[in-house]
Amino acid sequence: MALKITDQCINCDVCEPECPNGAIYQGIEIYEIDPSKCTECVGHFDTPQCREVCPVDCIPLDELHVETPEQLFAKFLKLTEGKTSDAGLVDKKAA
């Protein structure tokens, strides 16, 4: 599942730089997460980094974007195609 940011967000700016996929961006009123880029940090970290740093715990799972761990990893591979990830993985095309 992708994550989402609720209206409890205080715009503290700590989550955006933590996202390895660039999925978090400043919306009209609060930060938002692009579900097409959110992998819950699968492929990069063991836990979603935005949730680790959020001081108000306003980043739940997004029930509108249900994905299995396998689907999240496939999305990670697509997003990092040709790049080396934080996990040290390299896409087959780049190797």
C-alpha cells in the first residue's frame, strides 16, 4: 500500500527530504504523497522513513492504493531502473 498524509500535517518539512523516491511534495495546504512513487521505502529501507521522522504521526496507509510487498518492490525496480539503490541493488539493464 502507498502511504498518505492526513490533514493533521503541520508542514514541518521533515518528511519530504527523507523520501528516497521523491514521492512527497508540498500540496496546496499540506504535504502530499504521489502513490505512483511511494513504495513505503521497500527496496531502500526496512521502514517508511517519512513515518519515522513525522512528529505528529499523520502518515497512515492509503487504503485507496492497496499493493502487496511484491508490487511495491516491482515499483521500486521501475523507479530505480538503471540506478543503484540505497540497498545496493542494480537494475539488470544497467549491470
